[in-house]
Amino acid sequence: MAGRASASGAPKGFTLPQVPKILVYIVGFIPAVWLFYAGITDQLGADPMRVLEQELGEWALRFLIATLTITPLRQLFSINLLRYRRAIGLLAFYYAALHLTTYLVLDQGLDMAAIVADIVKRPYITIGMATFVVLVPLAVTSNNAAIRHMGGQAWAKLHRLVYVAAIGAVLHFILVVKSWPPEPLVYAAIVAVLLGYRLVRSLVKKPSPRRRPA
Amino acid sequence: MLIRRPSDILPSEITPREVYLNRRQWMTGAAGLAVATALPMGSEAAPLQAARSPFSTDEKLTSREDVTSYNNFYEFGTGKDDPAAKAKSLKTTPWTVKIDGMVGKPAEFAIEDLIKSSALEERIYRMRCVEGWSMVIPWVGFPLADLIKRVEPLGSAKYVAFETAYRPEEMPGMDSIFPVLEWPYVEGLRLDEAMNPLTLLAVGLYGETLPNQNGAPIRLVVPWKYGFKGIKSITRISFVDKQPPTSWNKQAPSEYGFYANVNPNVDHPRWSQATERRIGEGGLFVKRRPTLMFNGYAEQVASLYTGMDLRKLY
């Protein structure tokens, strides 16, 4: 969802066999379908609601991280997966929406007073909500019409919000757990590396005005 | 005249509600026990004889499966299923519990002697985790007060400190590259809390010796406090004059206090404590239930804290 819109497009380096994008969605939704099925058929252990809620959130983060690897893979290893980035980014959004729905409906039972109190008083909920809000305009503009309408430069600028979303998502994860268990820290480290890479690259390589995406 | 009118019946002659409820509960307990003993057990779970207790709740028990597969025992990892998967490596025989500090009779008890010499009771308690979920667990154990009386604490003893086994080679969660807590796990109670008849040293659940993941061979159960106060696999109990350090309090003092009494009005800084999810109730569609002051044990323990500001001393 982030970085530059497809500009170079030159078939250099590694070419992977192309698969239909619909396949990315189908494969991407397997975890969600499995989780709901397992939850309803009592296969998620003693606290199925919590497992469903956490797993959906974790998948959203995984897809978010996957979108952030597309650009470095292309720049560092000439592996071009750009055509799947929109699908992966939208999957991140759909999982975030399912995660949020699970929290609202199954966890809180749509108790609006409790939900509002959570958003106001609990930083991890505040950050989680804000992260979802940030993802909404990115999902809404993840289509060709929006890119045409906005212009590539403005679109790319907007989609840099995905960096904010990634930081929000790992913060949300770290703040929800007790002490410092490894999992959220590993995700935080991955996000730090992926964003750090971009920062270093932008500092080292001054962007030449002519190579701006069209 | 042999037939008395209702007004002649003394209130004391009517079966108290507690006893009546206990009978029902004993039946369900016995049924559960029959099922449990009929099943092949993985570890060397041994049946325990235990008397019923008026302190037991008659709420629906959390299944044995859930009680023994959904655990927080960070010495074996931070995942809820880690303890059940990894705690088999803990060697619980031989096991001794050292009693030291300000006591007239310091001692070192072999666990089997401690069990044999104690009057075991079944105590069905609610267990409220600080994370916002709860269970109803049929513990088998004896009041900590019984042990305390045997070792004769000195007048100077004001607190009781507990320590979990420190065995990195048997506890794979301890050498994690991200140390979650400082080991060994330590806990503590004020002496009057320790002497309260509800405070239990549990050696079993569901009529059998404790599975390792639940804190074998002996653990603390303090039903009006958050679950993390219930220190597991105890090797040492010390009587001291100052408030002893406790593991979660050391890890995050602003989040976990020494007292850690269940209190729906005092939130954890990061989440609400007003409600809880009862494990095994409703599955995916579990409904939250209100959390009770002192986890519903206010009648027995509220007096321990009169005059204390429970917002400050959380």
C-alpha cells in the first residue's frame, strides 16, 4: 500500500510465475475461515473468543508487514511482487476489520458504554482504534479509479500512512500483553527494520526530482 | 401430639441452605471424580481423599480439561498452552518444602509427609485472573493456617513469603531470551491474610494430585486475590517482619500491587477489571459477567482491609 506507485515496471532480475490476484485473496482468507469454523466447533481451546480476537489481529499485522516487504524485496533482491501489494494490503484491512468486529461484538457484546470507556481510557484500545481509522482511507483508495482521481503523487503520499498504521499496530500489541513476552517484540523488531530501511535509504539516497512517480 | 405445626420447627432443624447445596455439589463432584478416575491419566495423578467444605461455591465447575490446559505458569512459557505442553519436565518427586525465618519450629517437609499429616478438604473456589477471565476450580488442599500453627511463628513475624522452585533445566520458559519475570517467582501475604481460613495450600484438583501445569506438587490458592498471587510449585515458605517482594510487583509496580485483591472498582492501568469472562461459558459467544468485590469473598475477608485505601494499596 505504501511507497512509490509502479513506475519502473522493467522486467529486470528475478521474475516469479504470476498467479491470479484472486488467488491471493482466497489463500489470504483461509486463516479467517478456519478460525471462525474452529471457534464455532469448539477447537480453539478454553478461551475461544480471545484466541479468535488475537489471531485475527495478528493476521492483520502479518499482512501489514507483508505489504511493507514488497518495496525492499524489489529494491534489494529485484523480486517484483508489486502486483500483489494491493491484495495483501486490503487483506490487512479486512483482518483488522474482523479483529475490530470481534472486539465490539463478541468481546464487549456491543456494550457501547464499556467500548467508549475503553477507547477513552485504555491507550492500547485508543491506539488500536486510531490504527484502524488510519487504514480506512488507504483501503478506500486501493483501486485504480482512486489513483487516477488523486494523481499518483498524492496517492503515494497518502499511502505512506501505512507506516503510521504499522507502528500503531505493534504498539497496540505490546500494550495489551503482560510483561514483555517475545511475540509482540519480534513483530516490533520486524517493523522497525522495514521502516528503518526506508529511513536510511531516504537519507542516503537524495531523491532526484525527475524520478518521481508519474 | 407428634405432628408439629410449622411454627414449632426450629430454624436450626431445617437443613441450612449451605449444607443442602453442598450435598448437590458433592454429587456432581463425585460424578466428576468417577469420570476422572475412569479416564487414563497421562502423569501419575493419584486420587486424594478430601472432606467437603462449607467454603465451597455451588457454581458450575470449569471443566477439568480447561483447568488443566489453560494456564499461566511463565516458568514454562508465556502461552496459555505452554504449561500443559512443557511442564512434564518438572520433577516433583522428591520434593521438599522448607519453612524458615521467624518461626519457633523451622522445618523441611517432604511433600508426601505434609499431605499425609494434613486434613485435606475439597474447596471449590472461583479463580479470577488479572487478565479478565475466571474459572471455578475444585481444589484439594489444607488451610495454610494449619501449617502456620504447626511451625509456631514468632511474634515478630508479620508476613509470609513464598518461593517457587528455581530449576531452569526443568523449566524451559526460564531461559527465554526475553526474561518475562525475575526468577524464582516469589509471592507474599500479610500474616493475617495467610491465617484466613479461605487461604489454601492446594495439593490437588478434581480429586487428584495436582498436574504439573497447575503448580504441582503444592501451590497457594487465595481466592479473593488475582490468580498471580497463587504461587505454584512452592519450595520455601519464610516468615518475615517486612513486606516481602512479589514477582509481578517487581516487574511492573504501577500495575500489580502487593495486595492484588480482586476489585471491580480499581482498574488495571491498561484494562478494566469491572467484568470477566467465565472460561467454558458460551465458547465464542461468551457473555461477560460483573466481577465481584474480593471475587465474591467479601464476607470472609473484607474486615482484613478496613481503613485501607484499596485504590492506593491495590
